[in-house]
Amino acid sequence: MLKRELRLLEVFCIASGAMISSGLFVLPGIAYAVAGPAIIVSYALAGLLMVPTMLAKAELVTAMPKSGGSYFFVERSLGPLVGTFAGLAIWFSIALKASFAVIGIGALAALAAPGAGEWLIKVVAVAVCLGFTAINLVSVKSTGRLQILLVLGLLALLALYVGAGVPGVQGGRYQPFVPAGFQSVIVVAGMVFVSFGGLTKVVDLSEEIRRPRTTVPLGMFLAFGTAIVLYVLVVFVTVGTVDPETLSGSLTPLVSGAEAVLGRAGFVLLSVAALFAFATTANAGILSASRSPMAMSRDGLLPKTVSRTSRRWHTPQLAIALTALLMIVSVVFLSIEDLVKTASTMMIVMFVFVNLAVIIMRHSGFQSYRPAFRAPLYPWLQIAAIGVYALLIVNMGRVPLAATGVFALVACAWYFVYVHRRIDRQSALVFVVKRIASQDLERTGLEEELRQLSLERDDRTLDRFDRLVSECAILDIEEPITADELFRRAAAALAGRLNVSHVLLHERLAAREGQSSTIVRPGLSIPHVIIEGRNVFDLVLVRAREGIEFPDADRPVRTAFILVGSLDERNYHLRALMTIAHLVQEPDFEQRWAQARNAEELRDVVLLSSRTRETW
């Protein structure tokens, strides 16, 4: 069982630290060689390309706050075949990005020992990887605290660089602003776009975050705003303070800029900032990458042992160890350049899947799909994002495309060899396709899972009214009926549960209605009667699609809550009436009630309401 230990500050620092790394400390010099000073615009555009996926993940994570979030969204919406590819791709791509970060730390160490050779870089990288792995194995809270220290230190150093550098910028260095044409700006935007990909890694930790319905979206939005402002300002200062000949193609552009602004002290400060940047990416990478295999193991897509958590530390130790092993193998044996491009390609493929997941989940119409945040401009923003990401994938190059294709084939082979025989789970996509063919569909396990996730997300303890609703009879009536026929059906539904005569119940309900109308507002009725016995209370939920004709009613009643209880339950009877009054006043109650497909979705409308729960 994972513990919810991460707060907003940790979420902000994990998301920020995963973005501010090689994309800021290495790429500006390479990008400048392609587009010149216009790379400032390229970085801003790249950030904007991240917005649709950030909004999509913010919606999905507030509805499904589970570890391995990105994998979980895709698997539940598109099915286990695509989910197998998604889980492995997320794990591989994030781990590779983290490997690149520890190599960056090794390269910084090599600067202190010129001539030591490549072996020093790899030894330091492996040692750093093992160090961060140990921290991750011990505690999520410790990992989060370390991330706070590293990120706040990094942000402070970058702010110092910007503050000291702005007065020294030279306007002439921005001319000509677009020397290679606007096409080069677009090319560079695609090149640096993956630098923002770390922003959404934090959704993979949502099961370990306090109040995920608000903390995760807010943490991502704050991190995104901070990162894009820093990216643009830092690149602006670097372009304005470094000679074009020095900047073009440089692998240490910020260090050169700091040296130009602050001399030797600037060189040291930005070297430390680079160390912090690589460390935050590596630390966040191990933390989030390990949650994908853990989530896959929970779902049966990988062996169960992978998802086991430490009894003492409550961390998925085997998943973390496997992630560290993948990183070490990558550092020691593999060529990083093509692998990083491949990881970036798979990351963009995942962005396509995530935006598609939002469309499918919204289109499913599940009442139990209750995101606390909804992505705006649905579905046009998601469709546009899918188109743009598809263009980026096509332009990634032959090697990354081929490697991604091979990876997809390996994932498919694993699915058919291992997963296919063990999994029988209906995805939202299958449900949507079935609904197109037939409106008469049974409730899916996914709907039950979504309901439970919504309750866990809000730390909601079911009260007595919820427990009654969980077990009560529900009448979902298609045809128009009279109030007397409603009472007859309700009496038949309650008689066996209360061990009383259905004739007696029918008579009492009818008599109560004759005394005074139970219609409390247009379209809503709450018939309620007292019967003999002790500790007796039950209810029936009623939806009448074509309406119930009550005597002297101005309009048909479409919603009814029928309450039956013994005299000793009178106090609770009054509390139940108050609960119903609060429930039906929710802004979207009538819409959800009308749109529910069946009796179980009517039950979801009540159980997932935002009313305040009480202990009675």
C-alpha cells in the first residue's frame, strides 16, 4: 500500500525539476546554430505545444489518481494491448531521460579531471544512479524533500543569472532575428519540445500525492508557468550576452553566458546549477519511471512480484531496482543519442494516446468518470494536438521511428505471449464501440473502478445514506405512469426487503399522498411513510423518463426518493430528507440524473455527489 506523502511543493518541484535539464543547459547552443536569436520564440512555441497534453493529463489524473498514471489512463481507455506498449514505453523513455541526466553529472565531474577519459563519466554516472536509487528505495518523502532542495537551489541560481545578465544584453546580438527563416523556428520548437515532457511525469505519482484532485493540476500549472518563463528569460539573456560565434553549436551555452556576465564566479555558479538540474531530472526520473512497471504488475501485464511494496518504507522496491538496472545498462553499454531520440518519439506517441484518452472517456458517458478538472475546448484542442504531435513524430527521423516500431512489435509480442491469457478487462474504447451498435449495455468493471477511484480521491467515507443507496432498490421507468402505479411498484420492491405486506405499503403510500402532496419542487417528489417495527429504514430511487402523473401537479414528476421507516427512526428520517434536499440542489444533478444510462449509473449520481458526509 502506497502512502500519500507528497504535497504541493513536492509536486511543483518534481514537475519543475523534470523539465529544467539538458533542454536548458545544452540545447540552446545547438538550437542557435539552426535558428539564430529566434530560438527565444521557438522555446515559447515549444511550451505552448505542451499545453494540450498538460490539460489532458490534468483532467485524467483528477478522475483516475493512480500510480503509473499515464499508463493507467491509456490502458483503461484504449485497452490492454495499447496499454502494454504505453506502460513499457513510458518506463523506457523516462528511464532513458534520467540516464542522460546522470551522464550529464558525470560529464560535469570530468571537467574537474581533464584527461581522465570516458570511463570517469560512466563511473560517476553509475554511482549517482545508485545514490538516487537508494534514496528512492527508502522513502518517497525523502525523495520529495531532496527534490525541493535541488529545485529551489536551481531556480535561485537561474534567477541570479537572469537578474545579473539582463543589464548586460546587447541589442545588436538579436539582429538579424530570424536569419534562417520562420521554418527554422518551427524546426527548433520541435527539437526543444521534449524538454517540457518532464512536466507531466508527476501524474505517475498521483496515488502518493495528498489531495490529488487539486494538488496535481495546480502543481503542474505552477511548474509549467515557472519553467516557460525561465526558459524564455534564460535563453534571452544567453543570446544577448554571448558572442554568436561562441554560442553557435556550444554544448555549455549557459556556462558561457554566466562567465560573460559574472566572470569566473558565474562559471562556477552555473556549473553548480547544471549539476542541480541534472540531479533533479535523474531523481524525478527514477521516482516516476518506476511507477509504470508497478502499475502494469498490479494489472497483470507484468509478474505480480514487480508491484510488491516494502512493508517498512512503502515503496515499490523491485520496480525501482529494475528502473535503476535499465539506467545503468544504458549508461554503460548503449549509444545515448539515438536512444534519447527514440525515447522522445515514444513520449510524443504517448501524448497522442493521452489526448485520445480524454476524447474516449468523455464520449463514454460514464457517470462515474468525475474529473475535478476538465480540459477546455473539448474536443477540438485534443484533435488539433493529435495532428500536431503526429507531424512531430513523422519528422523525428528514420532511426527513432524504426526503433519505436520495433519496440511496439516487442510490446505486442509480450501482450500475446503473457498478457492476453491473463486479462479480461473491457476498455472505454470497446464500450464506446458497443454503444454505437446497441444502447442496451451491461455495466462494466471500469465504471465500478472509476467510482471507487473518485471516492478514494476525495478521501470520502460513506455515511449511512450512502450505504443505503449502495444496496437500495432502483426503479428506472421508461413509460409514463400514475402516482398510484408508482406506489404499487415501490411497495413490491420494498416488501421483501422489509418483510411487510406490499398491499399495506401501497395503501400507506397512497394514503400519505392523499393527506398532502409529497412534491417538494417541480419534477421532484419525496413520498415517505412510517411502518411498524424498530430500526427499520429503507428507500427506493426512482427515475421516470416519461414522467409520473401526480394529482394536481403542474408538470410530471421525473425524480422520486421514496422513504420508509419505523417510528424510532424519525430523527434519521428528517436527516435523510435534508440529505436529499442538498443532493438535488447540486448544479448538475438534473443533467446527470437524466443522462444516466441505467440503474447503476443512477446509483453513481447519488454516491458520487459532492454533498458533505456526516456520521450518524
